[in-house]
Amino acid sequence: MFGLGKNKIQGKKINFKIEGMHCTGWAMNIDGELEETPGVIEATTSFAKATTTITFDPNKVNKPQLLKAIKTAGYDVLEDK
């Protein structure tokens, strides 16, 4: 269920392991691309862990669209985490 809770919209979370990041700036590229995707509430990518965690509204965006946004940013997903 979606709604306001502590001034944050809550959504579904998904994690991906990312391949091809070589610095923290590249992690910000992934976050930027994901956050421009309609339905994405928040994206947090960790260079150190090579992962991204995405909070999204599944009524507006789906897993293949999230994967496409990551690939558009120039990275590959190694596996679902």
C-alpha cells in the first residue's frame, strides 16, 4: 500500500548487483538515471558494494523498466540480489 508515512512515500524495494562501476561518480550516474524513471521513488547505489537499491511504485514501473534504466546509464546487472 502506498501513502505518506513520516513524510515519505512508501513503495516496493528491489536490489540489484551492478557490474562496471569504477568510482563513486558512476554510482551517482545510476541513481540519476533511475530517479528520472517515472515511478521510481528513490535509488541508492553503493560503489563499495556494487549494488543498487530502488524504491518504486509497482503500479507505475516494473522490473524490466528498472533494468533498462540501469543499462541506459551504461551498466549491467550481474544478478538479482
